[in-house]
Amino acid sequence: MQPETRYARLGRDRIAYQVLGEGPPDLVMAPGSLSHLDTAWENPGIALFIRSLATFARVILFDRRGTGGSDPLPADPLPPWEAYAEELAVILDEVGAERAALLAEFDAGPTALFFAATQPQRTSALILANTAAKFVAADDYPAGLPAEAAETVLAQVVQFWGTDATVAMLFPSRAGDARFRRWYAKFQRTGASPSVATAFLRAMMEVDVRPILPLIQAPTLVLHRRNLQLIPIEHGRYLADHIPGAMLVELPGADGALMWETPELALDQIERFVVGARPTARPNRVLATVLFTDIVGSTAQASRLGDRRWGELLEVHHELAARLVAEFNGQLVTTTGDGILALFDGPARGIRCAAAFRDELQGIGLHIRAGLHIGEVEQAGGDVRGIAVHVAARVMATAQPDEIRTSRTVRDLVVGSDIALGDRGTHALKGMKGRWQLFTVVSC
């Protein structure tokens, strides 16, 4: 029978979820961002696929906020990519799952990669199916769609959203099935409105999580259709080549999903992988957003104000830093005399914390510069180490008074949100190889 749809809460928002089967292991199934839990069960292929997964795992399903049975969100702008990590963590907490394997298809792939990198202690395994780290081509990524072709595809999907016109492109094995086409048109309409679908797909076209791939610590299986046109097999090969220890299985066929074309092959691979995945040691390395700040002209101000007054200002600075970092769910690692070092699960939180910190300090006559980078850090006791820490410090050093600067990696992970960044060109960072493209926070 179809499992009962329940709700978990993230702040004031409700997130619809379902649970089927018994664990361990626990397996989160994310067949793309645009879904509807209840409508999905109307399709026999999906129902059979989920029930088959539930024979060897407890299967956890949920609708992202803004889609399906979950609470709506404004389509423009969407929450940043890290919102998926928040939603998934809430669901895992709700069902009492300490760790879970993630099965992510289509545009859920980048979000699952982000969760696995920022929450390695909660990710037991990662299965990436018919997805990509970057969907649009670049000079150093020829596997993607050319920008013009991506715009054409997006325009077609938007034009025909809620109809059966996209079935032939996405699921050619079912193109001749009139009943399937009618169901899929309904599934699209119940999953998301046209404007929400446009926003999600636009964000998918802009995402680039390639810098995250070397940081994945969970055992990883990549499943990809050999003849899938929209997301060619080269995407899957790239993922397998750049995620440490990842295994690639090329599946026959051209469907963009696993459920309808040779599903038994995918199910066999998933069961053997999830059941046989060896637990990894509790990680002390994690993907994190690193924030450095520094008071502009601190030496001159200390000399002008005297030790007592300067000490009072620094005390307020430190107290404010501790309060704001906690408010944005970060970790204040240290105060560096006249600055701070803090870590955040996601870049949007780090940016917003930096902006609030800057604005508050202006009220007492202090001005700061801030720099952010996202990368792997190693936590040892109360200290953090890693190249990402050094990069964030170097990025900060290039900033002007009251400016918040970020690396390109940060920019790529806030696309589609209400955070606006301006390009500041490429810079040589002291002690770092090559030139780095930097951005400044315009609004957040």
C-alpha cells in the first residue's frame, strides 16, 4: 500500500515525506527536485521500483519546499542550494535516521553532492543516477550542453510544462504509451507550477559543483544511461573520474529515469552497493564555507583611541561576532585579535552573517573587510586546517573597506538565490597557484 504522507517542520514551513520498509540501511530517494509524493504512486513503474528498494532498505521520500505536497516558496528567488541540506537533515531527524544512503537523479544530483560533502557524518553512501556536476558546457567542460542549446531546452520545457510534450525527450521508452503521457502531464502539474519549474530548471542550468567532487568521502556509485540525450554519458564518466573511489555502471537505454527501462538492472546494482557499502570512519574533514573578517585600520584606531577605549570596542566586536555566527548556525572558530574566523554549512549563511556583522559594526564606527571561500577543512580539537582556510584569508585581503568578497566556488553555489554578486575579475592570491576569479556581494 502507499505509505502515509506526513510532515516535518523547517521553521514555519512544512515538508511532506513518506517512509516505506525497514532499515538499516536507510535510503533517501530523490528523483529530481520537481516531484509529488502522492501522484508518483499512481504510476505502477514508480510504485514497483520503490517497493523493490524497500525490500532491502528503509526508503525515505520527500517533496522539496515549493514542490508537491510541501509548503510553497517564492519562485524568484529560490533558496540557495544549501536549503536542500537543511530540508534533508530535518527529514532524517524526523524519522530517526542518523545516516542514510542518497539516491539522486537528474537535478537532485548536485544537491545530494552538496549534502554529502557538508554532512559526511550523515551520508553512508551516494548513488548518482543520470545527473551531472555541471549541465552547461564550458571551455574546461565540453560534456555539457552549449549555452544556446541549454536555453532552447529550457524554453521548450517551460513552454510545454504540464503537458505530455516532453515525454519523448525525457523517457523515449514510454513515448508511445498514451496512459503514461497523461499521467506524466499530471505529475508535472501537481509537482510544481510553471514559474516554480522555470526557477528550479534555471538554477540547474547555472550550477557548477565540480570543486566539490574531490571532497566526497562516502562510497559512490554512478549509474548512467549510455544513450541519454539530455544528459550524455560523458557527464557520468566525469563524475566517476573525479569522485575518489567512485564506481561507474553504464546502463543500456535512453530514459532519464531508472524506473521504466530495464529497472531490474538498476535495482540490482543499487541493492548490492547499498547493502555492501562499508561504513567509513567518522570524518574529521568536511566541506565548509570559511569566513574571515578584519577590522580596517585597526592599528591606527587603537593608537588614536587608546588601549581602554579600543579594548571596549574589541569586546563589543567579539560579542557581536559570537551572537551573529550562532544566529546564522555557524561555528566561531576564533577571534584573530581584530577579526574572526568562522565556519558555515553553506555559503549563503556565511554571506548573510558577514553582511549583518559589517552593518552592525558600522553603527559603532568600525569598518571591516570580509572574504569567503568554500572548500575542505580539517577539524582538530578547536582548530581548523586546510587550503580553504588560507584561500578565504587571501580573498579577504583583496577586499576594500566594508566589502565582502567571495571566490568563484561560493558564487557557483548561490546561483538562483536572492544573493547578488558582482564580478571583480581575476586576482593573484599570495601563496596560491594561478589566478582566482573573485566576486563582491552586491545584495543579500
